[in-house]
Amino acid sequence: QVQLVESGGGLVRAGGSLSLACTASGRTDSTWAMGWFREFPGKEREFVGAISRSGRNTYYDESVKGRFTISRDNAKNTMYLQMDSLKAEDTAVYYCAAGPPELLLLRSYRAIEVWGRGTLVTVTS
């Protein structure tokens, strides 16, 4: 059993920055990738980005490419999401996810079984 806990959400002005963290505990699998999804009110959860187990490979949705950066510290079992140049349309609940890389890279929330509880990011214009 793997547990994921997000932290770092909050309120920020448009153009500002915010950093999220996701810490994993329990039976973490050494081959697992991790990723971030976000959910807008009334919409399906959508892919933000993912990072390989080694941290050498990262993948982003076009909507955040160049503004968001995913990294991880395996010694701390923690993944990070650095969000810069935030826009009002980035306002959402952000969820951490973990799983086999081939499932993360499907970029579909339906393929993911392990989730954090989510953290709200609100960007004011």
C-alpha cells in the first residue's frame, strides 16, 4: 500500500509562483513514476506532468510547458511541482499520482490507482 500526501497549495497572484510537494510512504515501488494531475470544477481530472523514477525524464502537458517544473528527491520519497508565471486558469485542485510509467504516460486519470488527497491552488487575477 502506498500513501501520497500533497502539501504547498494556497493563494497566489497571477504571475506569481508556488511550489507543491508530494511525499510517498508505504510500499513504494522502485520502478514507479510519479505525476501531477489537476481538476477544475465540474471537469475531469487532467494530466499536468510526470517524472520518471530516476528523475531524468519529465513530461508536461502543453498548457504548462515552460512554466511548471517537476523534480523529485528519491532519498526523501518526495516529488515537487514548481509553478511559475501562474495564470488564473491554473486555479484547480492538484493531485499527486504514482504508478508504473507506462500508465502515467497514458496521461489519463482513469489509468491511475494511487492518488493523494489533493491540494487547492487558487490564482487571483
